[in-house]
Amino acid sequence: MSTPSSRPWPRLGSPTVARFIPSSFLLCAAMLMVACGEDAPPGSDPAKPAAFTATQVPSSQGLSQAPGFADQSGGGIFATTTGGVVRLRLDGSKAALSPHPRNVATQGNVRATFRLGPHSALVETDTGLFLADQGWLIEPLWQEVLGTGIVATAQTADGAAWLAHPTGLFQIRGGALASLKLSGQPLSGITTMTAAPAEDGLPGLWFAREGRLNVVVASAPGVYQVRGTDAPLTTGETVEALAGLGVGAGTPGEVWVLTSTRVLRRNTEGWTTVELPSRPQQLMGAGRFLWARSDTKLFVFDADAGTWGVAEGLPSGTPTLLAVDESGCAWVELNGQSLSVSKGAVPRLQGLHQGMLLVEDGLVLRATLPPGTPPKSVAFQVDQAEEVVAAGPDYSMGGLEADATTLKAFSFARVTPGNHTLSVVSRFEDGTEARRSVPFTYQPLTTTPSYARDILPVHEARCAKCHMAGSALPLHTYDLWKSNAQLINAAVRDQRMPADGPLDPQGTALINRWVSSGMLP
């Protein structure tokens, strides 16, 4: 298997420009901006974790201590103790996951899985890389370019997926692989990486390399800068892990840094040293939740509530964090047991993911309830509007039609364009409740796209290589796109398709608009 370093990559003329060039395999150079070194020490924020009895759901499959992927809709994709890969549901049972029949490479022993999009994962085996999506393990076109050894992955706010590899930093956009280079040289040696806003608020990709903390920002479409940061690291202090938290309702994202001596947090107020009862060995973030493992303790931070918790009631031993999701759930391996851990039985959402750009005026969303005692009621709420109580077992944001069986689409006609939060809350007989809040951006329809002008180019660039005539789901004509429009729309909206990486927000919004405005030819 070839690696990027063994291919004759062309070299760009200017070492100060980072620009993606349209090609099957892309590269760019980057500008380095050196920031100040050690500034005044940051303020201190003592964490005061409140004990909670952890809600636990055991897995039906033994999981290895390798990195995993947790889906915010529940479940995830993990490496097993026998060298395989498993897709788990919210209740811990197995779901379908098989090699795609068109794969050429044979799946080897699984080393780890990594997040690629809200519902898709990158699976690393000892024979190469595969994309896990909708029950399939799919061999990407760029598999032979990028060998095994993935260090970390992240997805930035512009929809791009990033891969840190021993040979450099790579981006997946438009189904193509790009190598980000600094003065013509690859950004090799990255040890940890996460997506979080830069100090000036721009969408950023933070990474540690050669003892320094850096952040990549897009200064223009396809043009990137690699900056130093103002992190107040002391002499000899090294970065061990990074974790990013996403945006909340009117709250920007933030970055967390686990160093060799402490935990640092950077939000709009600057850097703060967070004092936990003891320094963690692991740090993971997703959505608005941060998990930390310190010896035998698991701590969780709710950024919206500003509160810390410490899990109690877990089996004895030292847990290993495998993955965390946006609902506040952590997947752990503990003394040969694999289980999900959370503060409560939080409902999940189908049809809306964290930070999604929503363009449809009517939308059916479903709340997936975790195993255990069923709730007395389930309600939806947009921002501070009146709650909409839904009837089960399937829940829609708009409730049910008069026939009491058909899900009613909720209309966003009275929702203003901009950032909002949808909450789904389960209330139980004992008076307790569990809430899941998902921030999203609403951008109403302003144009009427057509298949020939707008959708066909997307199909030819991103869909045709898999969905040709004779495939499992052929989509090579307008009529096929129209008859499968709702399936396609849901797949790209949830970022489950295309299989070689999600569309950028503009492409996703274009398909959403086409479906919502009548699917013109």
C-alpha cells in the first residue's frame, strides 16, 4: 500500500498560501502565524462535581480499549475484542454492519474507529481504511493514498472532515483527499486534534505538534492559515489531549486542553485552569458535554448548565473512555465489560443533529427513547415557545394527524431565520425528567433549484460512482431522484451520505431546498 510520502506530490510556488486545487488528490501550503509565548497565568476555576447515580446500558458485545465512535442518535461503531467491528444500538444490541459487495480490499483486524460525520465513522483495519455508514463498510477511493495509523479525526463548522496521520494533516471535502502543507512540508507529528473556535471566533481546527499548540483557520474558501495560539503553557508543560465543545443556544464553542500538569479551558472569556479533584488521564468532548477520566472516576461537565458531575454506581475498576456523544453519554470499557454511561435516560432525536442547517418549513422529527421505564409524556420545544406534547410510540415534533397514526410535520414558518434550539423532554411518573437540547440554524427557502441545473452536478460529482444503473439504489435519472427524494434528503441531511464523506452545508441545503420546493426537473 502506498502512502502520501511515496507519491510525487507537486509543490506549490508560494509557501504562504493555502489553497485547495481541484484534483483527485489535493494539497495546499499554509501560512504560519507565530503567537505569543507564556502570558499571564490564567484564572482558576475549581470544579465541584456533584455525585449522580449513573444510568448504565451494557453492550451485548465485548469492546476493545481502542478509540470508538458514538452516534448522537444512540449507539455507535466500535472495535471488538476479537478484532472485528460492531455497530451498536441505543440498547446495546447489535445492528447490521457488513463489507460492501463492491469493495476490493479485504477487511483485516480492526484497530480503531473514528468520527467522520454525525452518523458516519472511519474504520481503521490492518489492511486499510473503510467508511462505516448505513450498515455498510465502504472502501473509499482514496484508501491506497492514506495508509493506516490515524491519530485523530475532527469535523469543522464548514463541513470538512480532517484526518491527522503520521504522514501529515489531511482534509476530506467533496469526496477528495487533500494534504495541508506548511512551506511545502507536510504537517506530520500531530499527536492530538479537535475542532473548536480559534481565539478570534473563526471556526478552527486545533492540534498539538512538536510541543506546540496550533490552530488552522480558513481565511477564505480553500485558503488556510496555521496559527500559533495564546495558550499559557509553562516551560516543559506538554499537551496530551484536546477536546472541543460545540455551539449552544447563543453560546460559542470552546476548546479544552489536557496537559501534563493540568486542565485548561478556553472560551470567549479567555483561558482558565480547571481544578478537578485529581488530574485526568483522558478528556473527550461532544456537543456541549465534556467527559474526563481520572483514575477510577468519571467526571462530566455540562457546558450549558455550567455544572460538573461524578458518576457513582459503576462496576469496580478503572474505566477507559472509548467515545462520547452529544447527548451527554459516554461509552466505556471496564474490567472486560462494555457499557454506556449517562446521567439519565436522555431521549435522542432522529432527523436533526447538532449544529444542523435546516431549510425545510415542515419537518418530521422522532424522539428515540432509551431502554428502561417508559416516560409519562414526551414534549418538544423550540427555544422558549410553548411545548408540543407528542403521542407515542413514534414521536413527531408536530404530534399526530387526526387519524392518530400519521406523524404530523412541524412547521417552522413562525421561526425567524438564525440560531435556535430544539429540546425534547421526557417526563416520568416519579416527577423526574430528561431533556435533550439540539442547537440548529434555520435558513428558510429563498430559491427554487432544479434537477438539471443544481442537482445533476452534485449527483455526477458525489453520487454517480456508487448509484449507477444496476446498483442497490440506482439514481442515474431525474425520475429515480424524484421517487427517492425523501430517502436522499434524509441521508444527506443526517450526513450519512455520500459514503465518501458528507456534503458541505451548501450542498446539503441545495438538496433540501430542491425536495422542499417541489423537485423541479
